[in-house]
Amino acid sequence: MGPYSGSGVPALTARFLGLFSATTLVLLSACGGGGATGGSGGFHADGGPGSGGMAMGVGGARADAGVGGATGTGGSGATDGGADDGAPDGAIDAGANNGTACTDNSECASGYCVDHVCCSSLCAVSCYTCASTSSPGICAPAGRGTDPHNDCEDRGATLCQTNGFCDGTGSCGLYPAGTVCNTVTPACDTTNTAITGPDLCDGIGTCAHSLISCGGFRCSNNACETSCASDATCAPGAFCGGGGCYGRPFNLAGNGDLEYGIVNPWFGFAGAGAATLSSPGTGIAHGGQYSVSVGGRTQNYQGPAYNIPSGPGQYIISFWAQQQVDDVLTGVAQIQLTCSSGTAQYLTVQTAGFGIAMPMGTWTQFSGTVDTSAAGMPAECDPTATPPGMVTRAMLYLNQTAAGTPTATPDFFADDLVVQVTDGHNLIGNPNFETGVTTGWAVAGTGTAAVSSTIFNPGGAMSMGVTGRTTSTSGPSYPLPIGGARYVVTFHALHTGTTPHDLVLQPSYTCLGGAPTTTAPIETVAAVAGNTWTTLTGMVTLPPLNATAGCKLVAAEVHVEQETGDCATIGCPDIYIDDASITIAP
């Protein structure tokens, strides 16, 4: 029987026969009148002592007869690694290296021609191949979407089981999450916040009932509403702003789905290339038309990033990511916190552990609840610690681990980011200025912001003041997330005027393509005496009901100002704030 040639024989059977040939050769070569036993198919052994020995070769090998009286040690002790190439007895016949194209076992130094390349082993394992593009000649998992040896059965989408292809990790792949496995008649759910959709595969082998959220709109007459003029058209607990409904829990990540058609506020983390917007023509989007792409990655830790609120507390996070180069890449979602000393703290987002497999060309979800105030966090990150600390910045970013020996740092795509807060914590990472800096704060209008150690709200030792105001609408300001939400805002404020002034807690917002717009004040306290601390508090909805239809928030903030007027006439004293709080409205 000749060696396996890679054609006309089922893959597993052929690989077995190749091994059988080598074993048979060992047994037969022992017949050589005391001659040495040869190696596997493609070896060369001289005979041992005797009266001529016996020459016998199997699987393309050649056994030379021994010479009378010679010591039977396999000739010189050398073994040919491939087919006989005419070299003298005892010389090494190397054969082809692993990864070299072949049609026969005898052509390979290893003795294994598998998948038409010389291979390091028989590789008789389902969904493994010796012809992978990343490691030719090494038995490795077959690429996702291939099935080189017909190992995988397609059991049909209705069962959500194997789809007829390998999954890139050495197993047969399942129908991916989101594949329709059963159609159903649409109907509103019992809360009127979602509509029944088709049953979908869950990605782990089950056809599951699905609900499609109405995205904050109310479900009526077995369909989701698509526009609103009041909260009545929205789902229970949601609000109407600019013709759109925003449901609870609110998503604070404005443009998390990239459907603004711009890339901001996404960016490339830690020296990665600039974040760019994927075009509709590429088809790389988890939902809608767009995703964010970060290329130019030279380090595993680089990737797409998004700033989240810096206030310590729980954040419920979910987003989807993809890469299109490496089938063994493992991704990890993390939050980098920068605290008062400048030291970085790292928290892992996903609940599945440090790293999730990101099969090439497949959208992978990263999700979890992260508590940036949890036990074990250093005091320098906690504004309530003694001495107080603060978080100056919190960055969510995607990177990759070294697990699986990634062969590249490919472009990363991210989409459909959701950041939610349900524990009612303060979103401000520097609420009391007790670390002596104004980090995170700004000035609306004119003036200079600085920390004061002589004017402060009782219970602390620092505040922030804005001096040199030249307009009555100027004052200390804090940015709000750009996801649609309702907030409760509380600032303690003071002015240094010698006469009473109104103090106003004033929000403003900017829609994509528009100009900054002020809405109704959150609260106004009239005729506040100079150098008297006053509490300003109330709720703000952004975008407001009367915002431009389809408003996509690109900026939002809240600041303290005084009554409207000319500074030369009414006076514009310094304004100080302390012990500020911004929380999600209950």
C-alpha cells in the first residue's frame, strides 16, 4: 500500500493510513538478517550482521541489505528523513520542511503530508488543519467559516446548532446570536415598552424568544411609536425631548452608536491612531450605518475609547466590538481611572473574566457592571475620604490581551455603547475641591477659575471661585453627559457683592449642527446677600421638550450666573461654588 497522497482518500482515514504505513515498516524491517530497525515511512537503514540480510521498504522507504560481518547498527546510525535521494548509505536525506507543498508522505521530513503541506503531525483532529495561513505546517485550528475535512454538520438555523463550518477555535461553529430561528407575529409586551420580534439564536445553541425594545417609545397597536410631542407617547418612565423618547435607565453615552454620523466624542486610547468613522460602504456596523474604527495600533493596550462620568459609583456598560485579522485574538474592555495623584487605576468591565474571544469578522459583546467606588479602591480616588481624593478622568477603552498569542494588532471597530447609572451616585469626580485643583470644571462666559482656601462652604476647607467676570451670565460651569437624561443638580453658591444679587442655576445644550441654547433655569434664588452660602437645586431634562426635532446632543453643561444686566450698572461680583452634585433623577 502506498503512502497517503492527499487525494482520493477521506482525510481522517488517509492520515490513519499514513501512520499505519510507518508502523508496518518498523515491523517488516526487522526481517533483515539481524539488520537494524528503520524509522517511519521515508527512512533509510543499513542492514546488520548476517549473510546478506534482506532489503524491504514500505511507504516509499528503502532498507539496504547488510554486509556480511558488519555490525548491525543501522549502517552509520543515520536515518533518512524523506524519500531516497540517492545519497550514500548512512547519509542524511532531510526531506521537505513543514509548511512545504507536498502530495505524498515520503516528500516530508516529518513523514506527514496533510492538507497538501508537510505537517509536524498526523493532525487527525476535527476542525484542525496543517494548511492554516497563520501557521502552515503546524496542526492548528481551521479558520472560522471553513471546514477543510467536512467535520461539521449544518443542522439548520431553526435548531441554532452547528452551522456546517468550524469556529476558528478547533470546534464546529454554532449559528451566531441574532440569527432568526422562528418568525412570530409582532405584539406589544405587557409593559408596552417592547414588541415581540422573531425568535433568535442565542449563540450558544438555543432558539430563544426575543423582545425588541421600542427605544423609549410606547408600544401601541402591536407597533412601536416613532415620534412624540409629549411624554404620553413615551414608555412609562421615559420622557419626550426634541421629538424623541428617552427611556430608563438612561443611556449617558451620546453618539455611542455613531449614528450622529461623526466620530466625536470617541478617540484612540494611549497613542493609537485617530478614531475614524466607518463608512456605510464597508458594512462594518453592529446596528445602523456606522461604527468607530481605530487603526494604527502598535500595542495591545491601544484601542477605541470613550470618556464616562468621573464620579465614583456603579456604571452598567455594554458595547460591541469586532476585528477582521486574527482568529485567536482575545479582547478586554477596561476603565482607566486617573485619581488625585495622577496614578492610574484599571478596572475590567466584562463579567466573563480578563479577556473574551473575538473571532475574526464577528461582533462580540463586552458588558458588565463596574463599581469605581468599590472596596479596595485607593483613597486618592474618593472625594469623601480623609484626606479627600478625586477622580479626574474615567476612560472606557477596548484593548487586547496576549492570550492566544495574537499575531497582529488589527484595527478595532466598536459600536452601540450604552452607559447607565442606576445607583443614584454623584457623577462629579471633583465635587468639593478639597484636593486644591479645579480639574473637571470650566468657566461659562468670561472670568478666571481658581481654588480658594479662604472662602468655602462649612464642613470643608476649599471652594472654587470665578473672578474677573465681565458678563452677568458668566460663572462656574460643569459639563453634563450628552446622552438624553433627567438630572437633579445641586450647587452651593456664594457671591462677594456688597449688594444682593439673584443667583441662577442655568443649564445649556447644543444639538448637532446647532448653536448653544439655554433652557429654563433649574432654580433661581432672588436677592441673595453677599458672602452668604445658598443652595441651588432642581431637575433638568436634556434635550428639553422644545428642542429642535431630532436633536442629537453634542454638548451640555450647567453653571451659576446672576440676574441679567450690564456689569457696569448692576455689578458682577465673584461667584464661588462648593459641594456640588449631579445625579440621575429618580
